[in-house]
Amino acid sequence: MTSPKKQRHVKLSGDVKGSYVIEETLADGRFVVAPEWPSPETSAHAMLERAGGRGMSPEEFDKHFGDLPSDGES
């Protein structure tokens, strides 16, 4: 088995911000990049914040979902 290729990282700022990995280097010198996974920018908290949402408080969760069964219960 061959070892996976070590990924090179870049940090973007400006209109697009965050940690990215270089997926491919094109012949003309351009890079194809993808978000680093996992990273602070790909956390559930960051995605909720970008979408204008927020996590539920325990009280809100209970009010919305009620008593959910735990593993092994029906």
C-alpha cells in the first residue's frame, strides 16, 4: 500500500477566508483548492453561524423534541 500524498495547506483571506488544502496544481500554475476537513471553518458551530442559525438550549431541545427514547428503548 502506498502512503497518502502529504497535502499542502493554504490560508485564504479576503472575500473567501479559511484553511484550504491544495487538491491539484495545474500546468499553468493555478491551484485547485478544497476546504480543509476538519477545520474550524467546517465545524458545526461555524456552519450554523454562517447560515444565521444557532444551537438550541437544553430547554428548547426538550420543548421541541420531548422525551426521546435512548438506545435499546422503543
